[in-house]
Amino acid sequence: MSFDAPTPPPTLLEPSPAPCTSGQALTSTGRPITLRSVGKTYALDDGQSTVRAIDNVSMDIAAGEFIAIIGPSGSGKSTLVRMIAGLEEISEGDITIAGDSPRALIAQQRLGMAMQDHGLMAWLSVRQNIALPFRLSGKVPDEARIDRLLQLIGLADFADVRPTQLSGGMKQRVSLARALVLEPDVLILDEPFGALDAVTRRQMNQELQKIWADKPTTTLLVTHSLEEAVLLADRVCVMSPRPGTIASVHSVPLPRPRTLATTFDETFRQLVASIAKEFDAICGLGDAL
Amino acid sequence: MNRTSRFASWCIGFSLLIFFWELAGRENWLGSAWPSLSALFAFMQDPSSAALLLRSSADTASNATIGFLLGSLVGFTLACSGSVWTGLGPGLATFATFVNATPLIALGPLLIVTVGEEVTPAATAGLAVFFSVFIATLSGLQDTNRDQSDVLSIYGSGKIRALICVRIPNAMPKVMDGLKLGTTAAVLGAIIGEWFGAPTGLGVILVSAMQNFQIELLWASALCGTVLSGLSFFLLAAIQTQFIKRLV
């Protein structure tokens, strides 16, 4: 089997034609995202020095596409997705989501986000945490949708339990359900499984695939795991060290649904090895290999 | 140290305190103004003394409760306002600091001539509580972590809704700490307010007993004030424990 060779550092990344599927075609939802020459410079506390975090990132993401972003620590992966989510101001360039600004998407409550520290409210039950976006946006909670998500994440029996009584994996599942409860057009996952052990992480990867397959929305996943990126994404973007730019993009030609068995597939292993080699070169570890 | 050993240590320490207090009173180690505990309790058991102390304690408790409720409400409301309308925050903080920096002993006479001697004890109690609740609430409201703030931003919640749904519940452990500190401050504030000429209360008894050198009455009033403070503190600590248990 063959796979796409690593592309040279691009200035403009075209969206993949469609998520790679087998069998029944997935109905893509979500909105396309366009980044044009996006940069981010932070001012340091002394008021004079600055740090260039992101430099000249351009990218086109198709509606319903699943993008994984990997890169060394400090390469600006989280900053990039936070800018797309409208949580960070951009210093230059432009980000549009189906022609609108990220703030417009937030105003319409069409964005979902799950982070590494899950951000669950300790005083609310699992059900109430999942329902929180409804309450925050002034809507009546859709109990049927919450029930369905509870079933989907396998926590129907824990609906009335507080987050403090849940394991790390369970908390992340709740965080994921909360991110999905308003059926967002754009889903941002900022290292949601970073703090989990390997076994739980693999389980969560399967959960995420199941949830995403249920309604394939435009998804950006920040991760440090190459295997996770290749297993879940339609395309994997590799970021360079600071200032972060998109160093290369790899299409993942693996059919969906992908299971744990996929990770033993020769194509999967070759693609991971190829990206790993390039990743090490980007991080200056090439000579050590 | 397990629970039994801790209790045993507490009993030993408390017994030693009682023993030396009694000895100091009986032997006049600290002069005639230091009564023995037995003499003090004998005085408190006297029906006329007991009635006076109970009535005065009830009045002080009433003033302290009114002051506690008002001071807490004002402190909490102003802190929430400062959190929602951030422009107000610095001004409110300066105002609260100014109120706290002014000694109650200086405010007492001013309150007597402005709001009257009937209301002064509750007012001084309220002022004593206000600052601790204001600062605790403000600190709790600012305590929202980045992930929680992100959740609020992502779902485009307004400031009021964010306050009600996330910031206030998140702040409650700190608010409860502020309220707990406020209980003892309220009793102290009420007694100081009564000191300046209220018709009834422990403060009035304290002044009268001091001026007339009624040593047992003076000590008994002080003891009642301490018991009142302690009881209110432990009551709120018990409420806090139950509340936090439900909250987290």
C-alpha cells in the first residue's frame, strides 16, 4: 500500500476532497474554516519584549473535515486553535468560518470545545455539566439529546454523579459530550486526552470516532500522539517549533470507521513512521536517529 | 494522631486552663479583678443575674444577626456588581477598604447621631461583617480558572448568566469562609455598637459593670459574648461543612 509522501512546507493548505470513508458515506456537517497569513505575537510582562508564537499560517479546512495538529511543545498548536475558537486575538491575518468571524460563531453558539483539563464544574452533576451550554446560552436543555449523549459516552448510569467521583477518562467523556451537546458546526479538541493513560486514551479515541461518525462535524484536534492523529484525522498538520508554522500536511488515506485493528495496518504504521521521521527532523532530532 | 488522642489532648489542655484559672482566682494571683471560675458560675446561676445576662445576650444576638445579614448582603451584592461591571470594581474595592480602615470605635458615635442608638448596634455589626464578605466574594468570583472562562466564552454567555451559572457557585467556598469570619465580627460589632449608648445588650452591661466595678457581672458578660461568638462561628462552620459537601 502506498500513502501520500510528506508535502513540502506549504503556504496554503487545500482542504481534502472529502473525509475518507468506506461503506455508507458520512453526511458531513459543520462549516469550512479558512486561515490566511495568520500570525500571533505576545507582548511579555516587561511591556517591551515580544514573543512570536505563530507565523504566517494559511489553511483551508473543508466542512466536516477532521484535522489533527501535532508539533513540539511551544509550537503554538493550542494558540492556533484558540485563535480559531475566538479565544485569542490574532495579531495579523484573517480567520473566517464559513465567511464569518470566530466571534460570530460563538455568538450563534455553534462552537464546541474540549480541553485537557476538561473544565467541568465541580458542583454540577454529569447531566448538569452536559446541559451547561444550554443554560449559558439561555436555551431550554434538550433532555432527549442529553440522554442520547449520555448513552453514547457510556455514562448513563453516572448522570447524577459529580465530576469529583469520576475517573480522568470519564471526565473527558463528559467534557466531550458537553462540547457536542449544542451540535456544533466546529469542534475544537485541545489535547483532550493528554492526561490519560495509554489504555484509557485508546478507549477514548474509539469513543471519539463513534461520536464523530454519528455527526461528522468540522473538527480540529491538537495532540502530541502521532498514532492518535493518524487514527482519527483526515489530514495531519505538523507544526514547526516557535514561531509555529505549518511545516507539512499529510492526508490519511485510511477508510472509516477506523478501529484499534487499524493501528496494526501496514499503511497506518508506515504513515506514522513517516510523520515521526519528519517530526524528529523538524525538532532537530534527525541526527540522533 | 487519631481522633481519640486528639480529643484526649484537648481535654487535658482545657482542664489545665480551668484549673489554673480557678487557682488564680482563689489565690488572688492577678488581684481581686480576676474572679475564680466557681465564683463566676455561681454568679451566673443566680436567677436575677441569669435573667439579665440571657436578656442582654438575646439582644446582642439579635443585633448581630441583623447586622450579619445586612452586612453580608451588601458585601456580596457589591462584590457581584464589581465583578459584572468591571469599571466599578476598583472604586468599590477602595470604598470597602476605606470602610474597613475606619475604626468602629470612631464610627460608633457618628452612627449614634445619624441613625440613632437603637439601630447603631446592628449598623456597627453590619459594617464589621461587610468587608470580610466583600473581599471573600470578590476573590471567589475572580477565582474562575482558564478552562471555566473558556467555557463561558465559547457559549457566548452574558455576564449576568455567567455570574449565576458559574462564577457564584464557584465562589461559594470562599464566600462561606468570609461569612464564617463575619459571624465573630458581627458579635464584636454589635457589642461595640451597644457600648455607645444602646438601650440593651451585652455592650451596655459591660460598660455599666466596668464603671460600677461589678467584677462578676463584667466577666460574665464577657463570657456570654465569647460564647455567642463561638456558637455563631461553629454554627456557620457546620453549615459550611454541609454546604461544601453538597457543592463538591
